[in-house]
Amino acid sequence: MECIRKIEQWQREEPGVVVDADLAMIWLSLGNMDKAFHHLFQCVEKEWDL
């Protein structure tokens, strides 16, 4: 969880950094599908400016 907090903090401090794919894989490995899909959708949304 500390790793997730650090990545999320990094994303807040530097909005241009794209870490959603990393967060999606971390949440997937922890078995939290809701958060994994949320971050996966964020990747798609940012790529296509939805």
C-alpha cells in the first residue's frame, strides 16, 4: 500500500506523469478489479482525450 501511495503522490505532484497503467497492474495483482479497471480506463481516457 505504501508503494501505491507514493505513486499516487507522484502523480499529484507531476500531473504530466502517466502512472495509471502501473497502478492498474498493482491493483490487479492485489485482486481489486474495480480499482484496476478504473486506472485502466484512465489510460484509455488520457490517450484519446475522452
